[in-house]
Amino acid sequence: MLTGAASVFSADTGFARSLQSPVSRQSNPLVRGLTQDTRLYGSTAVEIGGKAKLDGLKISVDCCDSSSMKWNVTVPEEGEFDLFLSCAVSVPGFKLEIRSGSSSVKVELRVTEGIYQQTEGGWYFNFERIRLDGKLHLTRGVNPVSVQVSGPEQSGVVRFRCLEILPVSGSAAISPSEESVRAHRANPDWFVRASYGVMFHWTDFTQPREGEKKPYKDAVEAFDVKAFANMVEEMGAGYVVFTLNHAHPHCAAPIQSWEAIHPGWTTRRDLIGDLADALAARSIRFLLYINSPVLTKLGNIGPTGLYQLTFSEEQFAEIHRDVLSEIGACYGKRLAGYWFDSWYQSLAAYPDVPIDAVYRACKVGNSERITCFNFWIFPVLTPYQDYWAGELNSLHNPFTSRYIQHGAGKGFQAHALLSTLESWVHGKPGPIPAPQFSAEDLIAYVRTNVEHQAVTTINIGIYQDGTVEQSSMDMMRQLRPAIRGK
């Protein structure tokens, strides 16, 4: 939710942008040797052809038009390879052929499913990760791998995120099953019992109700924690998700490891600890939002359209381990969970990052701390998390089961993240606008989710002094008795 889709994908080449290191990818068209899971994105293709209409994320193929993409893939040993495709398909009839030499895999793509109410003009459509029938044979050395797509007679769109290629001989070690990882996940029962909670994007961009905006550190000192906690209690929220950083690397606490990587961005006051204590006194749990690319200085998009990376994959993971270990030790059980943003970008930039090590660092000080890594609308490409990030922004289809059966978050605890704002931060001077959906629609949505043991988080526009607009409070005052009964 940090960067809008238009800015991230404005120069896409069909598959969603790969945010790869200019050293390891940009200067060399050969994808790394297939000793592990390799993901092929559009920006690493050496050829793109056909009549594809390249528009943001999608390849649009109408009335029997076709398009193609090609990569050069280096393989250390000859063998058979499994194929997984992350895509969104709007109509039946799209045919796909993946070929390397004389080996090929042919499939007809089915319409993908999920909870998003798909809109052709917007960014909401249902991606799924699909295991393709058949195996691709690759020889030792450089292999040209091509993908050919042909469209149906009816108008429709197929959108690709990436193609994963896994060696059959090592697939079990490369991709641990969800079942094996699930045994080590935190128990989200308390999250389900909470039914709904609230999120606040309180950042250095957050504006006051009126007057001049304070510098961030002054706003941290002035934040009225007691009034804020009373307000949240009145809303009936079972938990709060609060931004530690967002577009900038601010941190409203004296975290030394954070200060080491971002000098001057921490604060003297431990607002995070104060908030956790005040909420705990009211039996409200506390979670932190962290934007991983901002924490780790992922960098700017360079002239070639790829991120200019500041650190190596090892350093990326080490920064997370250091910061999360200190935060976890500091707040212990007062910190109930994390919501990490922009991991569809992070994992594309750092394909070999040991996300399992980052996940374990999330548990320091509280083994039951729940964690998610946001892959936005795309399929989650790691089993190491406890619930689906669920970035929906607006109201979509409610969940029909506790664990998601179809779509981007398949297999994870169902969780929806909505926003009363059209954006996530009240970053413009003046009053916060009324919620973008009605109280009646919100109540119906949350109630249906509760019936299926799914959780809803509502991001509410907040002023710099920690208060919200009356229209937001009125909505939450109606939601509370409808769900809580009091």
C-alpha cells in the first residue's frame, strides 16, 4: 500500500515488474542457475513479441491474437522441472504453451477465483498460483524458455505475475509444504475472536484537523495516548495496527538498531510502548505495521525501470533480524503481531532472501505473535506467515471460510484490510472525508466474515493529534453493537 500500482508498474512489459538488482540481473540476461525456485518476470525477458497490448500489469489478448515472451535460463544439471504460474484470467479459452527445445507443456487456463470484485478498469482482479500439468525438460547450460499465449474468440484478458520453475529432484526442499510450516505458525484464535480491529496510518505526512502540521518528533511527544486508547475502546476494536514507518523511515520509539540504519529517525519518547500499555489496560491487542523496503532502503527505480538496491540479500535479512529481535525483546507479549508491507516487491528484488529467518525473528519475545507479509493482489509466494495481509482497500466479496480456498491468499487465515479513506493516509490539509462505504454495508460485510471466522481490519483516517472525524466515529459506534451486541 506504500506505492501506488501506477508508479510501480508504469513501464511493465507484460508480466508484472521484477524488481531485480541491476548487478545480478540487469547486466546479465541469464537467470540464476536452477538449483532452487526460479521466478521469471517480464523485466527479465530477453524477448517480448506478438500482438500483446502492454498496459500496466496485463497482457491483453483479444479475438485469437497471441503474444510471447522468452528468457534464457541457465541450468547446472539436466533434469525435469515443475511449473507454477501466477496469473489472473477473466474468461475461459486462453491457451498457453511453455517450450524449451523439443520439450513443451500445453495448458488451457481456467478463470481464476478469489474474493476481489474484478474490475477491468481498476487494479482489482483475482490472481491465483496454479501448478501446471506436465514437466519441462531442460538441459545443462543455457536453455531458451518461451511462453506463448493465444486468446479465445471472445474478448478477455489474461494477466501474468510470474512463472516459477522448480527442479523436480529438489522441489520438496526448495518449497516446504504449507502443512509442514503450519505446525509452527502462531495460533490466530484470538484474532478470530476479536472479529474486527482498526488500523491507523499515523505518519509524518498525517495532517492536523486545522492549523500547521507539527514536526513528526513534536507530534510524537504531544500524542495523547489515553485519549486515543479511550477512542479505540469506544469503537469496540479488538486490536490496533499502528504504523511504525511508512513512506519515510520514522520510528516512534528509541530502537537502537533502527537508529543505526536510519540516524535521526527514531524518537526519545517510546510512543509504541505507551500505546501498547494503554491498549493492554483496556484488553485491546497491539500490532505494528512495518514497510520493509523503506526499512531496508530498497532504493529508487533507476533509468532502466529496475530498483537500484542498497543492500545485499543477506543484509536485507540481517536488518530485519536485528530490528525485529530488539523490538520483540523490548515489547514482549505487549506486541501481538506484525503487518509487513510491500513483500511482492521485496521478494522480487531479493528472490533468495531467507524469509523463514525473518519470520522466526518476528517471534522473539512472543512465540504467539502473528505475522503476515503483504503480497497485495498477487499470490503469496511463501508459507511463512500466520494470516493473509488482505489488502482490499474497499469492500469486496466477504469470505466464505476461515481458511481461504481460492485466490491470492489460498491456505491462510482469512483477513480483510479495508480503508475508510480512498487512500491510506490523511495527507491533505482540511477535514477527513466521510467513509467511502456506509455503516450499513460495513456491518453486513463484517457480520458475514464473522460467521465464517474471518477477521476484518478497518483503516480509519486519523489527525495528527490522534483524533478522528465524527463521521468515522459514528460509523464505528454503529458497528460495535451490531457485532459485539453492546
